[in-house]
Amino acid sequence: MNKHYSIKKLPFIFLLLFFSCEIIDELTDIEEIKGPCTIVLTNGSTVETTEDIELSVRTQAITYRDVNKKLRSLFKNDYQSYTCGN
């Protein structure tokens, strides 16, 4: 039995490996930070969260749940800083 990969399958294999790496990068891009947290917005007001927040390492976007448990996101130009922990 001759087991060899044809040259025609190589682009497909490389494409599959590329997208697998992209998916893994996206999954590891998110850092979970233990709450409660205070986020200082660019206008000087604050957002208080009782739960954890998630920070995208690549884009610096913060995702959190508001008081109604709705998912919210703030992009880097929307906030100045954040602090978390008791």
C-alpha cells in the first residue's frame, strides 16, 4: 500500500494549519480579569462591575456585563483605565 500525499493536497493542508493557528490566537487573545472592577471612561465617568471583565490583549477592548446582565464592550478609545479586585 503506497501512502503518499499528492501535491494537490498541500495547499489545503497549509490552509487548514493557517486557520487553526488563527483560531488558537483568537482564543488566547482574551484575558479574564477577576472583578469587581471600576472602569474610568474618557469623559471622566465610571462604570462599576460586580463580575469579571474580559480584556482583548490585541485590541485592548474590555467586555463586561452591566447591572442588567447585558454584555457590553468598550474599545480602547472609550476608556482611560480600569482597576479590578477587592
